[in-house]
Amino acid sequence: MKPGPYGDPVLVTPTAYARDWISKNAIRRAQELWQQHDPDARILDILCRVDYDDQVRTGGIVTALVPSTPVAASEPVVEAVVPATRISGLQDRLTFDTFVPGRGNEFAYTMSRQVASWADGHFNPVFFHGPYGYGKTHLLNAIGWEAQAKRPDARIVYLTAEKFTSTFVKALMDKSTSAFKDEVRGADLLLVDDVHFIGGKTSSQEELFHTLTSLIENNRRVVFTADRPPTQLNEIEARLRSHLSSGLVCALDVADQSLRMGIVERKLGQLSQRLGVAQCPRAEVMQFLADRVPGSIRELEGAVNTLVASAGARLGSLTLEEAMALLQPNLKVAVERRVTVDEIQKLTADHFGLKQADLLSERRTRSVARPRQVAMWLCKQHTTRSYPDIGRRFGGRDHTTVLHAVKKVEELLQADDQIARDVEALTRKLRSN
């Protein structure tokens, strides 16, 4: 409880939403309780923290106020209806301690730590982009937790773009947009996940544009994530795209072999400790997980969870064959279709009007290099071959060439409609064989 500008007591809530909820549902009872214990019978006011801080800055509030008579322990307490200071939406497990930095995400990780430290000279806004399942949401959550730990008094707001849109639309319907704006634009740090979701939603884009402008003008910090860079968010209006690009844009790339291995080791160590399993799997089992579980980091973590849950106390003694049998659901696509590198090469060459030998040759013209990259990407997605294995089957190329090809195709799938159609057609052919 704090004093108002004219000496009346003020109940200060952490957000405008809490203020409005109490004003509608609990202020009458709060008034009654206050007046029972205040000999001066003053009127209880209610303000959100942003409004209260504004009054403090203008000199309207200078000292704290304590009721002259303590409230009896048996009386109901109004504070029970005020939301906790915990940042809504953040997941406990997604912290910097559980994030594994590596070649594909090291720059994004470094910039995340800088944002979370409230360091001066920061870029604003910061924009992380990459395929689904490669750690964008993890970094956004980690920033929130770290920033809160370093500045407990700071207002940190975390929202998915879907939540931003649905809450804004509800505010429009309820005619409470001012409360929504107080909540979001009053943040010291605003974290918005999957901002591409607002594509095509005109009113939400307009509100986000003005929110971003207001926060930057007031030196507040903003971080976004999306599945592609701002310049490729074609369904978002140009001026908002321009503002999203105006700070720092960081890519989270496809994880290379060493990063995948690091994630496997970290995840296995955490799960083994939590479940009381004495030993981690053999090295060949961990290598198999890193090399041959297809898909994103999220899918790799799912395979590790499956293995640990299925093996239990036998985890440390599992043979490679036993691990493969337990992980069969995670490898179902590759096992059921029995796709081979040779098959992918033939299908890809035929689709692009080439010969299979062209994909294995040293030719680097675009008409050959691009189909070769697509074929390498398909091999990584639809077989259990490692990067070095795939490289050897494409004319003895180095594994880094395959890694580059996989990254390039991931980018093109978001930016090039023709490549996306080609990959979809080839995938259908592989499934139908």
C-alpha cells in the first residue's frame, strides 16, 4: 500500500490488467477493509505500477504509507487477487544453463546473454530467426529468466505473437485497449515469440508497429523470433518489416554434428541425474543418436527422452542394436521406406532433368549445384546416413559441404517457392515408392 498525490492510500498493482480486474471485482471489499482500520476514513485508490511510477517521477508521491492499525490475521487479504511477479508464459526448463551453444547458434547465444545482462550499447530490436525446433523459443525464455534475475524490479513481458493478437482482439471487443497498451508498452523488456504469426492480420500489425516504436523511443528493449528473417516476412507490411530489421538480426542455423553430440550428452546427463540412472549410454549409442536421428533439435531431444524412458536402469549397458530397436518409432520414416542415397540421387536427377553422374561430378554451375544441394538435404532428412557418409556418396565430398547444403536448402525452403515445390514433389515420390 502506498500514498496517493493527495494523501489518500493507493493500492498499486503490477499490471493494468490486475488494476482493472480488482476495480471490477474486489475494490468495494478492499475499501471496506481499509476503512475499518484507518481512523481517518480515507478513500482507497488503485493504480497500476506504470501510472504510479509516473506520479512518483512528477513529484506527486514522496513517502510510503502504513496503516495505523494492523489488519487482523483472520481478515481476508486483498493481495491474493494480484497476479504473481513471475513472468507469465516462461517455461522453467528453458534457461541458459540448459541451452547448448555450438557452431550453428553461437552468435545468437552470445547476443542473448548480452540482452539478458541489460548491457549498455545494445541493439534494439534483436531478431532471432531459424527453422522450427532449433532453439529460438529456448533463447527467448532464457533471456526472460536471466533478465529477471539481474533486475527483479524490471517489467518483463513475454508473449507469443498468437497471444499478442488474441489479447489485442479481445481488448478491442471489450473496449479496453488502453489497458492492453499500458501492459505491453510499459514493459522494460518485451519478448515476442513467432512474430510471423501476425502476417495478414492488419490491426495486430498496426498495434505491434506502434508498440515497437513506443518502446524503442523510450529506450525499452525488444526481442523477436520468427521462422525466417524480417525481409522474408512477406505477409507483414513493409514499414513493420523495416523496423524489425533495424536492430540486430541473428540466425540459428542447422546444428552440425558436434553441436548435436553436445546436445545429446547434455540431455542424457540431465535425465540420468533426474531419474537416478548411474550410467550414460555407450559412446556408440550417443554417436548414433547424434548422427542418425533425423530432424530438428527438438526431435533429437524427443529421441533422447524416448531412449532414457524405455531403457531405464539398463541405459548404461544398452548395445547399439538394442538402442536402435527402442528408437524405432523415431526412425520410423527411414526404416519403413528404406530410402537409400542412390534412390534419392536418381529421383532428384530425373526431376531436374539431369543424370545421376552430374550430381557426383565436380560441376558447380547453378543448374547442377542447386539440385545437388537438394539431394543432400533429402538424404539427411530421409536416411540415417551421417554428414560424412553422405559426402562420400556425392563424389567424395567433405562433410562440411553437406552441412552447407543442408543449411542452404533450409533457408531456400522459406524464401524460394519453386525450391519448396521441388522438395515437396520429391518427398511425395520418395513416400510413394
